[in-house]
Amino acid sequence: MPDLLHRIGIERNFYFRPADWATFYDHRGRARNIRSGKPYGYFIRRGAEEGTLDRGLLQQATSLGVQVIFNSRLSPDEADIVATGPATPDGLAREMTWETAEPERIDVFFNHKLSPGGYSYLFILDGRATFGCAIVADFKKIDDYFDHSVAEAQRLHGFQLPDAVRVGYSYMNFHLKQHAMLGKARWVGEAAGFQDYLFGLGIRYALTSGWLAAKSILESSDFDELWHVGLGVKQETSLVNRFLYELGGNTGLSMFVRQAAQAKDFHRYLSGWHQKTWWKSPVMSNVVSKPVSDCVGEVVSTPVRKRMRRPIAQRMSSVIARAYDFCRTITHKHGKNFSVGFRFLPAVKRRAVHAAYAYCRFADDIADEPGANILERLDAWQNELDACYAGTPSHPVTMALADSLRHFSIPKSAFVALIDGCRQDMIKKRYETFEELLQYCDLVATSISDISLAIFGYRSPNALVYGRNLSTALQLTNVTRDVGDDLGRDRVYIPQEELRRFGVAERELFERVENDRVRKLIEFQIARAEGYFRAAEPLLHELDFDARFPTLLMGGVYATVLAKLRKDPLMAIRRRLSLTKLQKMLVVGSRMLRPHFV
């Protein structure tokens, strides 16, 4: 913003306060602190009094010899530039301000029930408080939404309201146009719909579009060309952001709030939302090819999600294709052992496996990430699963998964079981017996078997038993291979009973002690996992033909990891063993000649 003001020749003779911190609240009242390396925005004041933007611009204009005429209306067809505000509002905000000595706050409340399609906010800065509620639907009830938002904000943060406050209303305009000229008049600011559609902020767009209009007059250039270059992509991207904001509901807002708090730099995170990314392109192309209005004189006041619903449905195939690409990237990056076999599946099964893996991987990453609120984040991810099975996904992963459900009857309970296993990781970090560990495997591994078999296809119910043997073998391989990594998270999956049987103290594992007792303990884990691989061998004959070789490769890669560990069992506590590309290619060749897991 300072660079913009300097570029267009405006001095800062008005209140101008950078913002690099805030507290965001989701619909459940959970507070998350936001920090930013660079200011993510700037506070200014509006009105007729000293220190406001309006008074500052008036003073600068008159000092340059501009004649300002008040209380005299000019029709738009007589004007060169029209900056009268929105003709038809797409959003409505009510604000109240008062003087206060309370500590400074920048609080934003995201709750579609209290502010449908919008948000509410409390700003206390330099002795002045502002509370507002912005909505994009049900305008007649703005006062009711405002009162309920105030009550909820006071419940979360007990600020005091004086008897005398100043109250005002403002409007937002979310329509997209191809032309911002009507006759000779150049329409700017909210009058032309130049606004950040995501949060309804308009000062930057108003100043920029006004400057471009003046430039087009002075240089006799095409105003529409100027604003398309300077503001066009930003407008399109922010309209997609507005659509996603309304579509995602409170679940989507909770994810936004959480991700904003996790970001090290909120300015960078927010800038990412305003970039023209691949997964926004299909939506964006609909907006560009079928604009909501052709010019500023054709304004349509309809919620963005309703305007764009049909075009998005028409282009959904492109959206889904990119969602599958997103899932494939996750699978190849994080599931390198799995993905060797996945490559040999038919396309429709391969895409479904990628989507299912990506969903499970996201849950696993949430459980493994350091920080608080992990259980709440798992809850939010399970809520997204509910939305997926209800046909209203809002995340690329669940969009792909929802499409896969059209082809395969994947049990929702399997995904829920996996998330329950991730929750268990938060509260249970030791297992007394192998039977306890098997119960954990039923959650995090057997669920994967149920998902995979639903996609792969099988001939008889026996496949379910053999599939669970294979999934248990894979999980026990992970347990053995990742002993050292899991110690870093204070997790010991090897049963305590077996530690005692081999005379290994837990302290020896944490200290990475290499001795014969530890070696024999790891060898025992290897042998047991190999036993489950052998018990899973009949699965290959139960599967649909096109899934047999991919499954053989998937098991073969993991069995090869065990074979490598058998040569040096103590490697399990030194570092995480992984196979090279050449070693994986050898797995493919060897399983063609000898179709067995081990």
C-alpha cells in the first residue's frame, strides 16, 4: 500500500496504521493468533473529521488547485469519471464506533450463521473501537445478525459498549464486468465493482482504478485496457476466492483460520490466495468466458455461489481432473513404496487409489505435526469426509474422492477408522502386548485394506481375511523400519512385553544402544512381519486380474525393506531405510519371475 500511494502521488496526511497481527475466531469460538512478517493490511479512517482519508485527499486536491463543489449532483453521462459507490449492493455491513481506553485488539470472527457469507470484527486501535458485521445475504436481517454477532463477540472477549456510539452502514459490490466505461464516463471504485471480493475491501482498488481513469484521460488511452492489465486478474481471482468462501461453509472457514494461524507469515499466506493457481483456473475461466455482467450498467445482485454454480458444474470435469493430479502428486511424493504398484493399475482404479491415499495421508500428517489442536484438526478433516460422502466436498482431495465414489463403493467407515487410529496416536504411545498393537493395526492398516479391496475388486469374501493379513504385514513393516523415527515422537510401537522378553530397556532404544539384545528384538519383529506376508499370499488369486500385479509389487517393495533390514537389523534405530529407484525396478523384475511377496 505505501508503494501504491507513492506511485500514484498521494501523501499520507491521514491515519495510516499497518497490521501485522490479529486474532481469528472460528464458528466454535476457538481463537488463533495470526502473525505476519510484513503488514497484511492497513487501517485507515473514513469520515469528515481530521485524520481521515476523505479529509486528507480533499486537502491534497485543493492544494493543487482542484475546485470541489458540494451539494451539486451531476448525471453520469455528463461526467468523465464516476465514483458514486455501488448501484446495487452484493454485500452489506453495519458498523459502530466509539472511543475507548481498552487494550488494542484486532479480532475477526468467522461464522456463517452469525454473518452469512461474511464475517464480523472488533478493532481497538489508538483509542478508537470499531465493531462491524458484514453479510452477503438476507440483508433485511442485518440488524439481527449484528446484534447476535456483538453478543457472541462479548461472550468471547468481554469488551464494554458505552451508551453513545456512532452507527453506519456500507455496501459491497461483487459483480465482474468486461467494460468499465459507459459512454464517455469511466466508472471507478465500487461504482464499477472494483473491490476485493473475498473480504469486501475496496480502498486499494478504488485508488488504483481512479488513478488509471485519470491516466487514460491525460494520455488519451483506453481505460478498459488499463484496468484489465492492472486489476483484471486480481478481480477474477478474488471472485473465485469469494465463491470458495461462501461454498465451504463453517468447515471451510475453520480450515482457513487454522491454516492462517499455522502460516509463519500471514501476508505470504494471504498473497497465495490471491495468486492465479491451477486449481482456481477452471472456475476462473467460467467467470471470464461468461461474465456476470458485460459492463457497469448491467449489475446483477445475486450471491456469488448461485451465479457461478451452473458454470462450475459444466466445467467440473476439468476441476476433478486437476484434483486427481493433486492427489497423484501427494501419492508419488509421500507414498513412494505404495506408488510403485499403483502405476500398473487401470486408470480409473489408479485415480481412486490416489484419492484415497491422499485423504489418509492428510490425516496422518495432521497426527504427526507438532502443535496443539491436533484433535480439533482431525475432527475438521473428518467433517470434510462427511461433506465428501454428502456430495459437497470443498477440498481438492475430497473432490477427487467424491468422484471416485461414483465408481467404487468405498466404505466410509474405513476412513473413519483410520482417523480414529490417528486420534489414538495422540493419547496412546505405548502398547503392552501384541494383541493391543493388532487392535491399533485394525484401525490404521485394516482400514486401508478395506478401502483398497473396494477399489481393486475381488472374487470371494476370503479376500477380506487375506487383505487384512497383507495390511497388517505392511503396518508391522512400518513399525519395524520406523523405530528410530517414532522415538522422536515419543512413540514405541514394539510391545512392552516383548521389550522385557528380550531384556531391552526402553532407555536403550532412546539412546540408540546397539547390542545383541536389541538386534534379536528387531529380528523378531522382521520375522513376524514376514509371517503375515506369507499368510497374505492367497490374496493374489482372489483379486480382480488387473489388480494382482500392482498388489504383488506393493507387498514386494515392503518385503524387500524387511530383507534389507534382516541384513542389518540395527539400522532400524539408526535411520529410516528407503529403497532406491534401481532397487524398486529390481522388485518389479523379480516379481515378474517369482510372483510371491517374500
